[in-house]
Amino acid sequence: QVQLVESGGGLVQPGRSLRLSCAASGSIFSIYLMGWYRQAPGKQRELVAAITSGGITNYADSVKGRFAISRDNAKNTVYLQMNSLKPEDTAVYYCHFRVVGGDYWGQGTQVTVSS
């Protein structure tokens, strides 16, 4: 049974940084896409950032220049470095792995940006 385990969320002041991590437990192969989504109260889940197995990245316009996604293929882990955080970044963040034949989601980690 594959599970995605997220860590790194929390409460942070505007302008500060957080780093999210998401690691897969169990046997998982051929992860060709890893990503982070977020969902704020009353809003739909949205893509924040994604990275292919070859290292090609894609970002939501709202986070470009502030967030950076990276992955460690050997550890089946994806990271999201979030800098210059804003109150509007407050949401539950979910990691996502796409493999041949299906998708996996993390349980979500809360990120709150507030003074």
C-alpha cells in the first residue's frame, strides 16, 4: 500500500519561508509527475507547482519567483520551497504523484501565513 506522507506545514509570518516535503512509503515505480496543489477555504483545489521526471517545472502565476519545486527520484520525495509567503498563500497543501496507471495524493498539510 503506497502512502504519501507530507511534512513542513505550519504557521508563519508574512515574508517568511517554509519548506514542504512529501515522501512515498511502500513500493512505487515510474513516478513521471510530482506536484503540489492547495485548497483554501471556500475555493477549489488548484495546482501550485509540478515537476516531471526529467526536471521540467511548471508554476501557478501567483507563486512564480517565490516558490521552487524539486524532487529526489532516489528517495521518491518532492519538495516545495516557499519564500516571501503572503496571507493569500494560506491553504491546505497536498502533494500528488502520477504514475503509470494511477494517481496518489497526500493527506494535506496546513500552511497559515499570518502576523
